[in-house]
Amino acid sequence: MLIGIGMPSLDMAECTITLMRLDDELLPLRDASVYAPALRWGM
């Protein structure tokens, strides 16, 4: 589970839900480090 602050456009409210099937190939990609304006993950 990943919960964080989003960056909506034009000062709008935001609510996002993403569902995906996680397999052995995608697991390392999900756990990879991220450094973006709206998200810092795994650093």
C-alpha cells in the first residue's frame, strides 16, 4: 500500500485509486526508488 500527497491540476481536489495485479516481475519495479516532485519513495 502506498499513501501519499498527490498533485492535482488547477487547484482541484484529488482522489485516486489504482488497482493492479502484482506478480514476481512487477514486484522489483514497485519497490524501486522514486524521486519526483510529488513523491519520494525508497530513498
